[in-house]
Amino acid sequence: MPTPTTDPHPVSAPDQGVPGDWLFEHAPLPQTCAVVTPDGALSQWRGNVAWHRLFEGAAPWVDPAVHAEFVHRLIARSGQGAEGVEPLRREMALTDRQGRELQMLVKAHLLPVNGQTMLLAGYLDITKQRAAVMASIGEYREMVESANDGILLVEHNRIIECNPAAEQLFGRSRAELIGQHPGDLSPPFQEGGIASMELAQQRIADALSGVRRRFLWRHLRPDGSEFTAEVMLNPAHSLLDDNGLPRQGRFVSIMRDVTDRLQAEQALKDSAERFQRLFELAPVPLALLEPRGRVLAVNRQWTQLLGYTLDEVPDIPTWVALAYPDLAYRNMALALWDQALTAVMEEGREMQPTEVQVRSKDGQTRSVLVGGAMVGKELMSSFVDVTPQRRAQAELEALNATLESRVQERTQALQSAVDHLQRTQEELVRSEKLAGLGSLVAGVAHELNTPIGNAVMVSSTLRDLQQQFEESVAQGLKRSALQQFQSHWREATEVIERNLRRAAELIASFKQVAVDQSSYQRRPFELREVLHELHLTLSPTLRRSQVELIDLAPAGLRMDSYPGPLTQVLMNLVNNAVVHAFEQRERLREVRITAEALPDQRVRLTVADNGCGVDPAHLSRLFDPFFTTKLGRGGSGLGLHIVYTLVTGLLGGTVQVSSQPGQGCTVTLDLPCEAPHAAAPSHNMVQHG
């Protein structure tokens, strides 16, 4: 048995009984030795006392599956001999005499002994240490698996392990991440236009050289979305290889998604920049202050208004001394400032603007409204120059002192003009009324002339017949003559009676119209009867103008209203059509009056003509007083204004007009069957409306 040694020189053979054999047998740690045959097999295997005490003579080295890796790797290390070969370490599981599986750290040597190659192995029981390590590894794994930050273990530029947070961060499963190059999880370029792969190689090289790096990195998810992570690279020197040496080419990448944080920081930065820009470019003079200390900033408008720069007013005491040179006024202004500032800071409300007199750098005194509000722990104070307004106000007060008498004079002049205008309007309305009355009288005379003239003519004829009859009686009356006289007398009396009845009917109609128009009394009436009387009244005018009035009102429409004003409204509308609608129309001229019952106890009256229509530019002004297209040619412009006033006032209805050039004009009246019960105005008031 060879003596276990690390000395590269040969030792005595096992059968020489050297002291080394005793040391081998009684070594405190289990040891084995065997001869390595040229073909790599083991022979003459033996174990020491400690080995047999632990494993009961088991000879695992006889099994090629156990020793082959040791032998081959050791031979590979030595090249073609065993001299100078470093020991080989390996952990392996062995079963002891009690059936327990032990974790053993095996350290094997190849030693040349008397021309043979010997395999000497020592065994260290590391079961407890391995169990502690596994427990520690479990704790570390639990810590890594539950970490919120993504963690990657990279070896030779390839990911070999990751935690769930990394999977969630990248949107990839563990299987998809394993084997990836870290640069493959990035967009083509990083901030600044540097290629991601090139920069990744630099960062990895730094980490492998032992330099801990912390930096921001843009990553890419499978769906094309990007996120920015704060990355920390640490070399993984604590991990050992099979020989117990630190593994090379390994590092740990710890990543934290800071996309939201960066966006929030950028938003905060943008907000600060916007605030700074708004503050600087605000059209109102502004100053940012510590409430009882420094002046932090002033904008352009503030400097333009008061002339001072921030360097000239670094704090509030300096500003107060410059702005209020008079000591008494300064103390009063400071008292107002402290009072307002206390309210702002304690109650959290805005500082109500206070007007003070401020001395600017150029020596002018300005009236300034000073207000403010807390912005965080700082006070944003505004300074609004109201000097021009106060100057204008003073001038206005001076002007007002002399203006009152001028206003009174002007008011009297305007009142006189209004009175004159009202009298003129009353005269025009009265003239319109008299003109209508004259037209009515002419119509009455014309209508009565025919039946009365017929009666006079028949009575003259009857007188001649009577003379002839008296002569016949004197000469001897014959029966035939008597019968002829009786026939002529009967026919004449019938003609006289018929014409006088017609005259009486006309007089009654004219009388009713005249009574209605003069009294404006409210009474129940049949709408058809009013329209019939209107038709009779307007017949002479319509015949002279060759206009046909068509009355299509149905029977049974009863109203409790004012027949006089209603008649005047319809008469004005018909006369307006006769005067204006047919100036350039030679063919049939018609004015139609239709009536229909509406829901809710209302009646709709429509007065429509087939004339030339109304210019669209005039439609909106038809009911204005004094508006007429025949000014200077007999038109007063009050006819339709009276229509509007009566319909919307006394009759309680509405009036609308529609027209297209060349297609006539339609006026629509919507009236309640029962007029409002308000007190009826006097005749003159209605006429003057």
C-alpha cells in the first residue's frame, strides 16, 4: 500500500511495511486508494479503518460509473502523466452503514508509485454543512423569488436564472428569458443614440471586472412597449465551480421599473417649467415671497411697474422701506399686510386685494392693489396698478359734478320731443281714423244709392200709372184697364218694398259696425256674422279696386270678445292688401278670409291675398309704427301697427306674417275664443297703440 502523500517523488510499495501504511490505516478521516490500470480501471482497492467504520467495507471505486469521471478528469489534467497534478474536488452522495445518505466532499489525487499510478482519495462528511447551505439557499431563493425587483443571473452573457418579478417586468416566461443575451431585451438604441448591444457589452465588462454599476436602461417587451429600469450590476464571485474556485463570467442584474417615477419626475419638471414660464410671462406683476422673509422671485411685469430688480429687493424689509418712504404710512401698510397675511396662513383663504400707495423706483407714487395666495409654503403676491383707473375716476367725479344740470336740461328736451312725437302720432292715428270713416261713409252712400234710387224710380213710374188710371176712370173704366193697373201697382210696390228692405239691411249692418268700432264693448258673437257685416261694409271699396273678398268662415264659431277691434283688425288687413298687394297685378285679385277652430278654445283667422308679396327685407318691420312703403303718397304706417297692438293686447292673441315675392302674403291670427278679462282700454288708447 503506498503512503498517501502529495509529494511528487515515488514512495515505497505497500508490501514494504513503511510507517506510511500505518498512517493511512489510522487516519482520522476516511481514505481509499487504488491502482489505476492503463485502461483507466481501478484495482487493488482498499479503504482505511475510518472508511470501513463508516461504510462497512463498501468499495464504490470498483464501479466505473463512480470512479470514471475522477480518473478521466485527473488524467486529462495531467496530460499524459500523474506528476504535478492538482487534487480534484467533488461532492458526491454515499450511503453509510446505517442507510443514511451522506454528502461527502471527495478530494482525489493521482500519485506515481513504483511505476504505477495510484488514486488516493480523502472523504469529508459535509452533510450538516450542506444541509445548512441548502437551508440558506432556500431562504435566499425565497428572498429572491419574493423580491419586487427583477433579478437576473447572467453567465457568459446569457441569462441562466431569473425570479418571477423579472418575468412580470419583461412580460416573458422563465423559459423565454433563459438563454437570452441582456441586450436582446432592449430596443436598438438607448438614450443618446448609443446602440443597445454595444453599451450592454461595456456595462457587462465593468460588472465582470468587479465594478458595481447603477444606471438607467430602456427595455423592450414582446408587445413592443418599452419601460425604463434602474439597473444595478454586481459580480457573482461568491458562486464556486466544481473545483471550489469562484465562477468566472457571472454577474447578477437587479432591475427596478422606474417608468412611472421618471414620468412623474418629468411631469414635475415640466410643471415647474410651466409655472416658471407662466410666472415670468404673466400679464400681472407678480412676486414670490417667503411670507415673513425673503423675496424669492419677481416677474418682468413687476420690474416694469416698480422699476426694482430682485437683487434690489432681496427681502420684505428692504422692499417695504423702498415702497413706503413715509414712516407713518409704512406702519399703516405693514399693519394691513400682517393682518391679511395672518388670515391667509391661518384660515387658508386668499388675500383680499388691498389698495396701497407705492413709491416706484422712478419716484412716482402709484395706486396698487396688492393681493395674494399661498402656493405651498410660499406666498404668490400680485400687484395690480390701478393708477389710471383712479385718475379716470377722479376726472369722472369732477365731470359728474357739472353733468347733473346738463342731464336735467337734456331730459327736459327729450321729454318735450317725446310729447311732441306722441301728439303727432295721435294726430296721425286720428287722421287714419277719419280717412277710414270717410271711406266708410262713401261706401255707405254708394251702397244705399242703388236701392233708394230704384225705389224712387219705381215710385215715379207708379205715379205716372196712377195718372193714366185716373184718366181711364174719367173716360169710363174698363175691367181690363183696372186689372192692368192692379198688376202694375202690385209689381211696383214689391220693387219698392224690396229695395227699401235692402236699404234698411245695409243701414243696420253699417250701424252695427259703427257701434262696435266706437264702443269697443265686449260681447258674445258669431264670428261668421262679424265677417258678413265686414263684407258688406267693404263691398264698395272692393268693387272699385276690382278685388274679390272670399269669406270661408264656417258657421258655429262663437267668441266672447271685442267685435269692434276684431273688425278693425280685419278691415285694416284687407285694406292693406287692396292698397299694396295688387299694384302690378292685372289678373284676378283675391283676398281670402278663413277661420278654423283650434284646440284649447282658440280660433285661427287667416287673411291671404294672391298679390305681389312682400320684400323679405320688409317682413321684420311690417308692424313697426310709421313704417310704410307709400310714405308721401297717403300712407301713415300705422295700419298694421294698430293690428299688432289690438291682437296682442286687447284680443289676447298672436299675429304672424309670411310671404314670398310674387306669391302673395298671408297674415295668421291665433285668438282665444274668450278674450282676456283685463280691463279694456279706452278707444283712444287702442287707436294710439
